[in-house]
Amino acid sequence: MEATRIDKWLWAARFFKTRSLASDEISHGRVQIDQRDVKPAREVRVGDVITIVQARVARTVVVKGISAQRGPAPVAQQLYEETPDSLQKRALIIEHNRLSPEPALSIAHGRPTKRDRRDLEKKRDAH
């Protein structure tokens, strides 16, 4: 096999659980080949550089193999190789997220209760 559809390849390489999810992500512009937006029917070949944005984290991979069917994870991992630059950026993002504080912790007492809301409305109406 020399080439296959990008949505099939992303599914076979286990980047997405279903072909329809892969197709949707491609249509939303979160998957690029050689830094160009593509359509789900675009064919991918060995040597293509694919950028995939998942959870606001970009991964850049080089296609090493073609498969149109989904197989076990170890086989799927042989279909691509992530670039060293992408690995480094992803590690920095993961470390940054680990060290950054949880936004919900900045809220002292959480959401106001019904009683708190009534008190706030009374104060606001009094002025």
C-alpha cells in the first residue's frame, strides 16, 4: 500500500478512536500536512509531516508506514515517528501544566449559595 486517506491513517495510527472523529478534527483545521490544511480524503504517503492538535497541544509526526486498518497499539506506533522538537515542546507544556495552579483553587468559598445570593441582592438594592 502506497497511500491512504488521512482520516483512515489517523484512525489506524490510534490518534483518534473513530474515523468520524478524525474526519471532524481534520475539517476543523486541527490536522495539517506539511503545514497546510487538508480535507479528510487527502492521501497521506510515507515521509509526509503531519501536525495534529489535540487538547491544545500540537504534535508533529513523520509518517513511517501506511495502514488502512486499525491494529494493536505497538503496530500503530510503528506507523509514525514524533519529531524531537515536538517531543520537547510537548514535555515543556506538560511540565508547565503540572506546575501551574489549579484555577478553581483561587475561588475561596466556591459558588454562592441561594442565601448568599439573596444577601447580595439585598445589598445591591439598598444602594
